[in-house]
Amino acid sequence: MDDRYIPRGFYSDAQPGEPVLMFLAMNPGGGRGGLLEPPGYYAVNHPRHVLDVHRAFLDEQFNRPRRGFHRKLKLQVSAFLNVPTQVAMRFAVFTELFKCTTPGDGMASPQTVDRCVELHLTREIREWQPLAVIPLGEAVRNWIAEHPAVFHGIPVIRLMHPSYYGRSDEEFRQEAVSAFERLPVDTQIRIRHILADAEHEE
């Protein structure tokens, strides 16, 4: 097993088989200061260790976000589903087009993206069967528009990227509420029923 097969960046509190929404970013981020993993990192570390490190990092980012991307993303998910965050996180999966960090957090080559989608994203879609896909950012939306077959007719709903500057928390909330209303009506109804049952269990 090598770095091509390590699904870095995926995170979810959902259980397999539960209905979910898939929030799709471009990459895991963290590359503005250079690559996160030094050359040879994957060769000298066991894949389980790598997965544990990535999981611990994402668990900290999602469960104890101090600022920035992850704090606003959780706000958006809660507003999109109109339920408290702890409920909303049970019905969301977070993943990326490609799992590697790139210098400057830019888009990877088409060959890298296609290979990563083939290895990881198509499997994630098949296993989770999301009720909708919510792309984060223009680059992801453009890629989806050029590769609609990957998503097998799953509704795709635009949402503002959490790193968008100059917007207040309330603007992020309102935009997320409006995004939910753009879902097909039958999908909205199904999601509301699922969430009502979940809140009743709380």
C-alpha cells in the first residue's frame, strides 16, 4: 500500500448505511506553507499510522475548530439542514476531489485528479450513496460540470466556500438556508423526515 491509496482528508461522524449529504472540497488544504508530508513520508510510515494521524488531525479540526474553514463549514452544515450541529454532523460526509496537498493549495493536474477520483471519490459515492453533493468552491463546481457522469444524477447544490472572505456568519447561514431550498422538493422532504426522526431520538 502506498500514498496513492491513502484517502487523506475524508471525515464523517455518520454510520455506514445512514443517509448523508456529501460536502466536496477541492483538496485537504494545508499546502500554502509547502507540502505537509516530507519526501518519503509514506514509504517509511505504515499506512495505519498515516490514517491514524490524518484522522486525529481532522477530528481536532472538526470537533475543536478555533477559526476559519472548519468553524464556518460546521456553521454552514447546521444552517443547511436547520438542525443543531451535533445532529447535522451525523448526516454529512466531507471529502475532496483529490487527497494530496499541492503547493499553494492549487488544483492538481487533470491526470492526478482523474486518478484520485477513480480510486477514491467514485468508491465514496458508491458506498455512501449521498442524497446530494454540495461542492465547495468554483474549481470543484467547474470540475463537476465537466464530469457529470461521476455523480449518477445525484443533485448537486452550490454552497459558498467556507474560506470566502468578507462575509459574516449570518451571511454564511442565510446562503446555506437558500442552498437547501434549491434541492429537489422530494429530496428536501426526505431530508426533513430523516432529521425529524433524528432529533426525536436525541
